[in-house]
Amino acid sequence: MEEATKIQSLFIYPIKSCRGISVSQATVTHSGFQWDRYWLVVNYKGRACTQKVEPKLALVESELPKEAFFEDWEPTKESFLVVRAPGMSPLKIPMTKPSSVAEGVSMWEWSGSAFDEGEEAAKWFSDYLGKQSRLVRFNQETETRPSPPEYAEGYSTTFANTFPYMVSSQGSLDQLNTLLQEPVPMNRFRPNILVDNCDPFGEDLWDEIKINDLVFQGVRLCSRCKLPTVNQETGVPDATEPIETLMKFRSDKVLMPDKKPRGKCFFGKDMVWNWNRTKNEGKGKKTIKIGDSISVLRKIHSRAEAAV
């Protein structure tokens, strides 16, 4: 009997482009997992810093209280985000709402205001990166960062790249690694939901899936920048891999031969939580766990039809 497709791992990345946290359960919200990409390192102009420019961010670890991953948990004065990095003393960020606001924060196409985490955090990241930096937190009370409406109208995210959720499979990584001289771990691709018992790149075709009572809508294949070339254990970029190999069999030219190629390659599927398709949206549990089964409700017929 064929094994059911299940959640193998769940990941939350509290600070954009810094190391993720592997968790046993996570709370689903409209804009992504609770605490996922809530914080962002910005430069002196207020612009986002990511591993593409600052690969050392890969070595910055975050720790949240264990209770933070339970549904409906609220921070107290004793709740902290603890940040660590090689050669640095631990930094403790209160998780209660900051009083200071930073204007003119920008990330890709979005700009707005964000909470400022203060001078101690600013000095910590400035010292670590060797350049003037600050740490800000997304202000969900006043700001909305819409996902591209041509793909997911009415949806938004925090400081994730474009969409609230990225799903990938162990089978996809295993197949890629058969083609690489040096295998890479899944942390190169930074998924939120890693699934098992799925055909390699089977997630490409998922148009709609269900986890418990929660329905997720496939939006488009996840196009990859050069960030997967950064070794997440050392913070040092590789010259070409695994992007060079992905381009050979996962590029738009290969997967969508009838479309105009734009030099993209793909790994993983961007998704949104379709709360309109979720029963009792206001009342039901929104926590998903490792081991939860995934039902594929609807597929597209071929990768050539996939939105990119």
C-alpha cells in the first residue's frame, strides 16, 4: 500500500534571511506561520539585508520560547527572542510590542513603517555585519504587504519574499542530490513545510492540498535566486551549485518550452492558506504538526501549466 504524504518537518525563520528553527508544530495565519519572518535586518537606508548581500546572516540563530508555537499564545514581559552568532554575546529582544517606530523601511517592492527594536539590537547587528544596521519588526496593526495580485489577489505576507508559505518535498531534494557532486541539505532552500512520501517534484502539480481542516492553494513554482548557493553551516557562498545543476533540468526553458524563457529555475511550491475553503475558519484549530497527513485535493495537469 502506498504511504500517505505527510509533513516531515516544519520551519520558521523569525528573522528574514537568518537561520531557521525546526519546530514540531506551527500556527497557520493569513500571512504565514506565526513568527515567520516577523523581523528584518535593514541597512542605514532602511533597506532589507539578505544573505544575497550578507551571507554571514546564515550563521545568526534565533530562539523563541517553546510556548510561542502554541495557538493563541501571547508574549509577556518575560518573553524574549534570543539571537546568537559566532563571536557575539547573546542578544535578548523583548517580544512585547516595541514603542519605537522606524519609517521608510523597504523590502523589494514594498515600503512602509515597522517597529524598531532599539539601540542595543542595532549595535549588535552593526558590529556583527561591520556596517550600520538596525533590526525592525513587521507592524501587522498598521501595515500590509500584499502578495503579487496577479498570482494571489487578496493575500499578504510579512517579510517573506512574496508569498506566505513555501512547500517542498524530500523526494525533490533526493533527486537533485543524485545529480550533484556534493549533496546539499534542505536548509539551502528554506521551506516552511517539508513533506515526505511524495514523488520528486510532485509538489509542482499541487493546485490545492488539505492539512487537517486547512486548505492551501498552490500559487506558483518557487523561482530561486542565488541564495541556495550559500552554505548555511559556514555562511560562505558556493560559486555555482546547486543553481547550475537546477538550471539543467528545472529551468523555465526546460519545464515550459512553449513560454518565453526568463532564465529562472525552480525548487518548491509557493502557497497561501485559502481560508475561504477552510471550514469554521474563525473557530477551528489552525495548528499543524509533524506527521500530519496531506491530502491532494486538486492537481494541474502538467508543469507546463504551472504559474511562474
